[in-house]
Amino acid sequence: MTVPGLPMAVPAGNLPARVRIHEVGARDGLQNEKATVPTEVKAEFIRRLADAGLTTIEATSFVHPKWVPQLADAERLYPLVGGLPVALPVLVPNERGLDRALALGARRVAVFASATESFAKANLNRTVDEALAMFEPVVSRAKTESVHVRGYLSMCFGDPWEGPVPIPQVVRVCRALLDMGCDELSLGDTIGVATPGHVVALLAALDEAGIPPSALGVHFHDTYGQALANTLAALQQGVTTVDASAGGLGGCPYAKSATGNLATEDLVWMLRGLGIDTGIDLGRLVATSTWMAAHLGRPSPSRTVRALSHEGTEEQ
């Protein structure tokens, strides 16, 4: 039941006053869909997310269409949303992808590395160091063009082939990405196995290596129901950027029962209850995810969307 004024804001200690949500639904979420989502629907999704107050919305990926057919329309999509007054980062796997993104005026790009050899081989057909060598000219050229670069790092907390991932191994790749020029890093819990103590330990090790929380974002999957707990642990360590996906769009190909990305609405509900500002209109965001769920032909997995949408909740 929805009651006006809830959740009641009760601030807790040692938390930031504001959190920037890095919305990944339009890219990381939709790339996992089996059905083709029309370009105009994607564009309208991004417009609605911006209207709901999200200021960073990952738009698409300039990868070869053979590898991610769901995002084969990047050249058609980006011009439809490029004029929005928000940051629209795009994924670029190599220099060709960077060329395509720059040609359309993209000013924020991301590269996608791995903390483990197994995933680097599966995802990029390279070793970890070979992948880093491939990204180096991409990052270097992007910085020459004054383009902001995000470095994604997958498998930071566990790998489906290798099991536990040693923290020093993650720190090494993080250091390499920053040293080549990345402006920020996103720590990925790709198969959703992280727990709060592990999050705290990794962030402490990164800080000791000269990588402060201000340079980091966190990207948790909710496979085992730990995404919000892990996010809170990261916020308590000083992280202020959190990746999330509207409506909980997106899944994990290595854990078939995974519920996918942390839902943006669930994150906003928690942050609102903690008195943390996001600048997001929750009612509009829920309406947007409900609209997209209708296009996809299934209900949103987000508990907050389900709790609020059936009553047509507007922003309180």
C-alpha cells in the first residue's frame, strides 16, 4: 500500500549527501533482450529517463552488430537523443568504435575490461593484458579529444570459471585503467556474488593503492539479493556513483536465475529513506519503467515499480 510521505527520510551517519545514479538500462539492460526493441522506443525511453531527472544515461554501444545485434542501431539512435541536456556515455570496444562515436558527437565513452583471464578470453578473446593494450590507444585518443572515459571492470568479486577473485588482482587492473587515462572506474559484480564485507575490503585495498572512492562507481547485480546491501556498504566507504537500471532491466548470461541489474527505483527508494538526494522524480521513473515493461511484454522485476505502479502513483 502506498502512503504519502513514505519512505520517511531518516539519515544515517557516514553517508554522502548526494548520489549520482549512472543509468544503464538503455544499454546494459536492453542489450540482453531477445526481442528487437525499435529505435524510436529506445529513444523515447532515454527521453523519459532524462525527464525523470536522471543526469547520466548510458545510451548505446558502438560494437560490431554481430556481437550485440540488439544495439546495431547505434548510428540511428544517438542522433535522436544527442541533444538532450544530460550526459550520454556510450560503450566503445576499440578504435573503430571510438571513431563511430566521435563522428556522432559523443563526449563520454566507456571501455569494458575484465579482472579475470577467463572472462577476458570469453568476452574479448584476449588475455587481461592484451585487452588493456587494446584499450590504451582508445583511451589515449579519447583524452586527446577531451572526451570523458569510464573504465568498466567486470568480475571484480567472483568469476563463474575461476571462483573467488583475489583483491590484489582487481587492484592491479584498476590501477592500469587509471594509469592509461580513465577518468572513473565502475567496479562490476558481474554474477552478483558480492557481499558487504567483500565490498568494504576491496574499496579499502583500492584506497591504499591510491585509488580513492571519488574515482569509483559500483555496479551490482541482484542475483542473490545483495545489491542494495552492497551499495550501502560502498556508500559508507565514500562512493557516490552507483550504476542502476530502470525497472531492473538486464540479466546475467552466466547465472540463468539472476534477476539482473540493481533496479534504479529500488535504489532511489532506499536513498530517499536515507535522506540522500538524487534529483530523481520517482513517480516519473516508475511510470517510465512501467511503459517500457509494456513494450517488452512482461512486468518489471523491480519491487518498487511493482509496489507503486499498480496504484498509478505520482511523485509525493
